[in-house]
Amino acid sequence: MQARTIEIMDTTLRDGEQTSGVSFSSTEKLTLAKLLLEELNVDRIEVASARVSAGEFKAVKNITDWAKQNNYLSKVEILTFVDNGVSIQWMLDAGATVQNLLTKGSMNHLKYQLKQTPEEHFKGIQDSIELADKNNIETNVYLEDWSNGMRNSKEYVFSFLDFLSKQPIKRILLPDTLGILSPSETYSFLSEIIKRYPNLHFDFHGHNDYDLSVANAMEAIKAGVHGLHLTVNGMGERAGNTPLASLVAVVNDFMPGISVNIKENTLNKVSQLVATFSGFRIPVNKPIVGANVFTQTAGIHADGDSKKNLYFNDLLPERFGRKRKYALGKTSGKANIQKNLQELGLSLSDEALKKVTQRIIELGDKKEQVTAQDLPYIISDVMNSGEKTQKVFVKSYVLTHSKGLQPSTTVAVEINGNTFEENASGDGQYDAFINAIRKIYSSKSIEIPQLIDYAVHIPPGSTSDALCETTITWKDGVKEFVTRGLDSDQTVSAIKATERMLNIIEIQK
């Protein structure tokens, strides 16, 4: 039997941008539009609301210009309004050819927001559809608050669908606008509608207020829906929309006879870029794309992985362009540490492994976080007790930041007993500091790792005027590693994290 393909419309650039505090620039929107269509292979993208701003218009124009040149224009959609043709003219000026017309899917919204009768609303919708048709614009129709409409004013919903069934439209988009549906309601409402209108194309648009959006999307598919609306990282208003990565994994693993066109191995790459552009950090335990979801912490799990993969499930990290990791801490056993040693190309005797394991457990008890890149440092410390294992010291530094002048730093670093001094400027105090460090290491013909992420946190229980923790992710060739620094001053905590990195590369040498 041939698989039924569910059409995926990604609305990260429109509904996802309604995440509190998120606004993509026009360049970022174009970059993400290209990735969504070319890398992820989504079927359609909703990129903006008409009439919002001059910046939004520019972003859409950039996307449609590119899409037209690359035969993607029919896949680019704009949210429009019943507004006597204003949205249609905006679309024509922006070069877009598909509108998602926002209408009222419940009597409550129609009565109290628009203060119209159904007949008045339907007349305005018909005029918008006819105007779009005259201008070669394809129409899909959103029934805003449809889920409440089905609960409280089902007769209105069916009269609306009767009306739409006679209009020249392509799709009807059914949103759970307020995220109120349970899985059983989702299946019941959609089954009833699809059975009644077998020749119409229906999309389901879920929200995650009760953390049920993926379950609701599964029930929508079972009910016979033709398309789903998703966002990267589940971005969206309030608790967000149905997350793309989770839904794709669920369909591929639990729904035989159903397929999507999404390329799994690019999900993590696009997810990380969206997180960077939006500043919307991905929770570490978020399925598929979270930092910790392919990390084993307990030693017994690492041991089981070495014995017929006893703790593996079908969510293999390689499917998503990722690798399994083994955390180091107080619950680590020898198996966890051995896995990390193998990754670093190191081996230890049983006695040495026992000592290293004990040291890592001690650090975990003190709530200190340990990474794989810390292992050479710990090994050196354990095996050479009494000897100094720190090879690099940031001995002194002067940080200057004056209005109207570029920040600069003078730094002195001791490396294996020899002191080196340099000064440099930069875009900020830490940037100037790292530029001076690069100068020092360049004189030694050593390339230091590339900084790829920089995050500042206030430790739990602390306050902004006490300690802050700076976490820096470095990339050395193809490998990434993390170092941390703690201090009451943000820049100093970053300098401590950098000193840690310099010691790790010195020991690894």
C-alpha cells in the first residue's frame, strides 16, 4: 500500500515569530526560508503577516524574489485579512502569490470581535477570495478559534464550511488557536469534518498550551487530515506551536503508512540556527534537538550500551546528524568514563581508571560540571598528585572601555613557566582579551580553538550582584568542547573559562 504523505507547512517565520521577544531581521528570514525549503524540504512556508511593517515588507520581497528565481514561489504563503483588498495589494507589491486568509471560526470571535453576522462575514470573505482570484493569488482560509467553534458553535462552523466548499480556494486551515483540544477531541472534530467534506483539503494547526500538540497532531493524521502546521523548536505564542522535529520523528517511527518529506538529518542543523537567530534557547531536554537528549548520565546505561545496546531506542542520534554522549559526574561509572576516553583516543589501566572515576565522583558531589575535555586535565592531576597540573596562567590583564574609544586589553600569560605579554583592541572587553590571547599563541605558531557560543548564567540560588557563570563552547577542528568560569564579574568569569580552555589544549598537546 502506498504511503499517505502529509503536507508540512512550516510557520516559524510567521507564527513562530510571535514568540515573546523574537523578531527576525529580513536577512535572517531569507536565510531561514532557504534552509526550510532547500535543506529541510518542507512543503510550504508561511513567512509573514501582511501590512505589519516596512521591515516585514522588505523581508517578504527578498524571499519572493529568491523564490521566484528558484521555482519556490507557490510554496511561500502570507497571512492576510478581510480588509477590502488592502492585504491583496500588499501581497501584489511584495510579489507573493498565496494568501492564508484569516477569518473567524467561532461565533464568539465573530460576535464580540468583529460584531458581524455570519452573512456579513461570509460576504467580506467572498469579496477577498474573488479579488485574489482576479489577481492570480491562490487562497487558503484560516478559521481562527475553530476548536472553540466546534465545542460551542458547531452549527456556525458547518455553515461556514458549506459556504467555503463553494469557493475557489485550495485549502482550509483549522487552528486550535488557544491550545484547548485534547487528543480525543482533535480526532472526533476532524473525523466529523473530513467525513462530511471528503473532497476538501484540511490542514491542522496546533498549539502546545497543555503539552499535547504532538499527540493532537498524531490524532489529526489518524482522522485523515491532509496537512500540518509546525514550527522549528516549537516556537510560537504562549507555550508555542507543534514542534517540527518531534512530529517528524513520531510519524517516521509510530505511524506506518504515513510519510512526510522532511529530511531528518538536517533537523538539528536548522534548529540550532533558528535558536541562534531568535535568541530563543532550546531547553536541554527538548526531544530530538535538546543538548542532553542523546546523553547517557548513569554509568549502568553506558555499560548497557556496550552490551548489545541495551539502552538504545529507535531515536538514534545519527538520524538527526548528532552523536551519543556520555555525561561525567557523580553518577558516572567506569563505563561512562571509558566511552569518553575512547572518543579522545586515550586508554588507562584498571587502577588509573578507578582513581579517575573516584575524582569525577568527588567533583560531582561538589556540583562541579565535568566535560570530556576535562578528562586529560583530571588524569594528569590524579596520576601526578603533588605535581602542578596547571600549565597556563592568566597572570594579569588591564581592561579599558571608554566612551568613543574601542575597548582594549593588555594581558600577560604564563605558559610552562614563560611569560608572554600582548595588547589588542576589539568590539568589547572580552573580544579585546581573546584577540590579545590569539596574538600570543600566534607567535608560538599555535592556533587556539574557535569560539562558537558564549552564554552567561546566574547560578541557581545566586543573584545578579553575586556570582555569574560564563559557559563558552569552543570548536577545535571537528570537535566541540565546553569550558566554564565563575566570578562576580562577567568578563572575569569569561577569562577564567578561557584560561581553562588554554590548559586543556596545553595538556592535550
